[in-house]
Amino acid sequence: MSTPTGAAVTKVNPVITGELKSKIDRVWDSFWSGGISNPLEVIEQITYLLFIRRLDDIQTLAEKKARVTGAAVENSVFLPGQVHLRWSQFKNTSPEVMHKTIADEVFPFLRGLGDGSTYSEHMKDARFTIPTPALLSKVVDMLDDIPMADRDTNGDLYEYLLSKIASAGVNGQFRTPRHIIDLMVQMTAPQPGDEICDPACGTGGFLVAASEYVRDRHADALLDQAQRKHFHASMFHGYDFDSTMLRIGSMNMLLHGIETPDIRYRDSLSEGAAGDADKYTLILANPPFAGSLDYESTAKDLQRIVKTKKTELLFLALLLKLLKPGGRAAVIVPDGVLFGSSTAHKALRKMLVEEQKLDAVVKLPSGVFRPYAGVSTAILFFTKTNSGGTDDVWFYDVRADGFSLDDKRSLVEANDLPDVLSRWQRRDVEKSRARTEQSFLVPKTDIVAQDYDLSLNRYKEVVQDEVEHRAPLEIIADMETLEDEIAKGLTELKAMLS
């Protein structure tokens, strides 16, 4: 799908419809009635089974190639005595036999895989927790019906599963709304040569969206062999310190057609840049905030940039460390980053304005992350230069994002996001916009004069309607007239009753 310039893609609900959607819903309900109520565990178990099926598909392709060439099977996943561990074999056994085979043999096999790929690495501590043969049989039947060769179907299936995390109201902090991700990706416009990183990647939403953008906008570039190799092996990098998230994020990338992304364990704030300094050309992130760390447990290279315990400030310091000079970033921050009065807050804002190039502050409505958090946030866009370059900063006040701003987050017509993208792409004409408008440019000199405060309300001008008030004596005279009329009315009423 190619999108015309200026039009925002809002692929909020994946294209899973009809029978497949109903099957997923039924399986999901079966997990819950079977005693697995944590949606992350449900998705994790489905992830393991998808990986097992993929291993069988890889083996089948290798065998077909060997038959055509007459050569031996290359990089065989399964040894001759392990045929019964293949998806194509155990799926045809009875539910009881299948459950025992997967629990006692397939999962130990998964944990022992040693090919060094992203996916095998994250399977080392795989645990099988599907409690009954009947439930396992249902899940295997559902997954077996999905045409795994179709990248769009695979991706949409997994996106739909991940949306279940949000609808279940659990672990929602791991999911940034897809339409917000899409806006950030389109505003940063990933290029085929980029190296893209999310240092708090969770389920991999930003990396997936960036990969889809490159496929859509730069399909011709991916015809080049070297460029295609970069796309599949060295373009996308994600860190997380939650092993479940790493498995889910890796599978999300795989099902969206990225063969070997760099998804790995890292406690980003404790390890800092750790060998990846000045490495990435684009960072997209929604890091965890409203937390704090001890100085002792925080990477020293980050403390040298900004001495603070605040995780949101430390993540900004990390982004500045990870970016190559000329690299750009889009990161969601709590409003406090924009106007916090601590020494660390001010120092970091000054650094963005004076030493780097601060491009934009896009203020989001406070309901965007409901029902998980009502905190007010903004998206910061900046470019690492190490030599300044901020001339004007673009501000946009997003008041509606296409959804109600309550806990239900129902679809509504009001949506500023297409306008955000359109105006961002034509920022040169924004200089003529008054500060009473929804978006405008603020010269660096004004920001310096405000002690580097980046809150939109500091620069927005509000037009007050001029109201003419009557003279106080006129109002008193009217009140006296009314009192006389009331007294006269009461006198007449008494006369009627006597």
C-alpha cells in the first residue's frame, strides 16, 4: 500500500476478519477458561507454537531444494531421529500424544537450539504451560489453518493477538497506540540506508511500523541484494530487559517478514551505550517513565550527560549517546520533561536546543494512553549534530487523535493527526502562522528567553473575547426596579387572600 504524501496511515485495526478472527477469539477464550488468564502468557505460548511451525517450514524448504539439486539437505534443523518433533508430524497425532510430545520432547528441543539466530536465542528458557490436550489441539488447528507464506496475514494475525493485551487491560504499558506509532514513523520517514533502534522495544511496534514504511515507500531499493540483506539483518535493532517481550517482539518482526533483526536483552539505562555509541541514524521510542534509578545502578556514560535519577531524562541522554551525528529521533516524553525546574531538566533541554537541533514538540492529549495512564505527554523530534543548529522549533497542539479520550477509547471523527503530518511536511509556511493557531514556529531566541521551557502553553497566545460590562449603577437600578415589582405583587396577592 502506497500512501500519498500528507496522508496519515492509521492502520489501527489489523485486517483480520471473519472466520480467522472468530477462531482467534475462540482460542483466546479457551485459554482463559483453561486457567491461563495472563494475556502475555497466552501470546507467549502461541509464539512458541508459531516458531515450531516455522522450523518445520524451513526444513521442508531445505528438503525441496535438496531434491531439485540432488545435493544433501543443508542446515538441517531436525535430525533423522527427530522427525516426530516436526509440526507436520505431531499435528496429526491424538491430542493426548501431541500434548506429551510437545511437553516432553519439543520444548526441550527448542531450549537446546544452538543456531545463534535471534529466535533460537530467545527460546532458551521456553516453558510449555498449555494445561490440557484439548486446548493444545484447538490452538494447533487454528495455527495450521493460517497461510504462513503470506506476510500480511501473519503480521495482521500477530497484531490482532497483541491488541488483545490492550483489550484485556493488562500490561498495556508495552503497547504504544498504533496510530501514534504510525505518525512518528511517517514524520521521521525511514530511509533504506537507515539503522533504526528502539532501546525500549517491548513488542516491537516501532520497528515493525518502520519496516512496513520502508517496504511501502522504497520497494525498488529492496530489489538490490545488498540493500535487502541490510533490511533483513542489520537495519532494525531493539533492546528490552524482559525476556517475554524479547520473544514476542522477535516473533512480531519475523511474522512481518524481517528474517534476523537484532532484538536482544539489555538493561539500557544500566548498560548505557555499551559499544553502540554513535551507531544509529534513527531512534523511535516510547521509553518507560515516572520512575527513578539509583546513581550506582545507572550507566556512568549517561550520568556524564545528565546527573539524574529520573528514567525519562536518562533515556533522552541514552538516545543522544546512541545516535550518529546527523541521526534523528522521535521519542514520547511526559510533560514534566518540557517544563521541569530541576537542574537536570533544564540542562537536558538546554543541551537539545543549544548543542543539538530540536525540531519539534508535538503535544498529545492526556487520554492517548488510557486506560493505562492518564499522564500528559508530548513527542520530541530532534537531530543529533553536536554543533547546535536549532533555529525555530515547531509546536503542534494535538487535541484529538481519532478516539475518545476516556477509558473506552472509542472511534470518533475528530482527528488532528493527518493535519500534524501535512503541516510538518510543509513547515516552511508555518512561520506565517500566529501563535493563536494550533501549530506555529517559535524562534530559538524566544525559547532561550524562557529559560528553555518547552511547554506549548508558554508560547501559545489565547485570544480573549472582549466583553462589555454595564455600569454598576445601572445594574443596581434594575435590581431596585425588580424589588419594587416583587413588593407590589406581594401586596396585591395579600389583598386577594384577605
